[in-house]
Amino acid sequence: MKLRFTARMGLFLALLFGFTPRALAQAMPGVPDPVTTSELRRYADILGLSDAQRMAIEPHHDAYRQRFRTLRDTDIQRFQDRVIGFADQMRLNAFEIPPRSALEDALDDYFGLSTKVENVDDTLFNQINAVLTPEQQTRMPRVRRTRALEVYGLIAHDMVGDDVEFLSRELSRGQVMVLENLRFNPGEKENASDFARKLARLGDVYVDDAFGALHRAHASVAGVAELIADRAMGALVEREVNALSKLLTNPTRPYVAILGGAKVSDKIPVIESLMHRVDNI
């Protein structure tokens, strides 16, 4: 989710401020840099590697950097060329948004690139893990979290758990962490208390600004709100509530309600409630 948002924002901000194609390429959404030699030394210090172990992983790091260069010289450059072409197309068309495929297909390619980069990283870390002692292997999650924080900023690739809580504790003032889609966890729709508790551990204040989802008894809507004492509605929800309150208590007459949709059965309770308030439906 954050990756998609970052890609769009990076592109449209570049267009807005009239970046040249070269500047746009430099401002492309964050395909990460490879693990550098200095970063590898820092990871080795975290793991407590011996000199022999450090020497054993050097050839793997050299091969890793070559795979990364190949990826960058082909797929990443091709993606940048596509988005720069998209930017040029927008300029030629007076900044009219082109059909969905022009932008979304390029962004879909970007998400695929991120997966390829993660796979290259995984290969290196698996090779490092192979030379570790059992005690050293217990420190590998810290190394992986450190790499994730450096590469992806505050994009959590999960919803709850130790890794997500680690990222939440690393937040600086003004930073935002984006979680994975909560509906991927069955506990979200079930309003599972355990899932709600894990979500609640990620924050101190709860604000819900998703008016269209407030009626759902889901963990992120109902469950978390019961567990965090400092809670409030967002500005958008406040405006919606104020507008609806006026329609329900002091509407301008004549008052006509227009309902649409195929599922009439779902709307019967709404119709019955409106019958006593509106002049026509």
C-alpha cells in the first residue's frame, strides 16, 4: 500500500515541479540500494561473526552485488524509462491523466521489481545464515529488521507481530508506518480479541477517519477502539456526522431520499427508518 502511494506521489510531485527526465529518474520511488560493504560489516558485528566467518561470506556478497547490478541495469532501468515516458506523455497531453494501463501497468512492474530485490536479499541472508552458529542465528531477525528499516523506511510487510512492533518503536516524530492490508488476517473481520490487542500495542491514540467502514464490527474498527483510551473521530467523519445529523433532526423541506442498488433486502431497515423522516422516497 505504501509502495503504491509512494510511487504515485513521487511521480506526480515530479510532474508538478517540472523535473527534467534525469531529475525524475533520480526521484523514482525507492528501489533499494544493495547491501554495501560497510553495512555488511555492521551486520557481521550484530551477529558476532569471527574473522573466518567474515571471510566465508565475502564471496557470497560479491556474487550478490553482481546479481543486483544485473537487476538494476535491466529491469529497474526499463521501469524508469517507462515512467519517464509516461511523464512525457502527460506533458504533451496538457497533464490529462492517461488511461489506467499507462500508469498502473508501470506501477505493477515496480511492485514486481520490489519482489525481485527482496529475493536477491533473501539469497544473501540465507547464505550468511548457513555459516552461523545456532546462537548467532538467533540474532539474524535483528539483522533482517535492520535491513528492512533501512530499505523500506516504515513500510510494515505484516499487520502485527514482533517485527511490526519493532518498526513502531523506531518511529521518529512526524513519521508514519503503513501496515499490510488488515483483511489478509482472518482476525480482522472476526473482530478477534487477540488480533485487536496486537493492533492496539502499535499506538497510543486511536483516530478513525474511515466513515464508510465505521459500521463494521471489525478488529481495527471496533476492537481496537475499546482497547485504547485516547480515541476520537477524524475530521472527515466529523463532517459526515454533522451533515447526517442535520438531515435526521432538522432537514430542509421538501425532503426526498433517493436509494439505489440491487440488494433491496439490505435496504428495508433503512427505508422503514426514513419513512418517518422524509416526504418521498
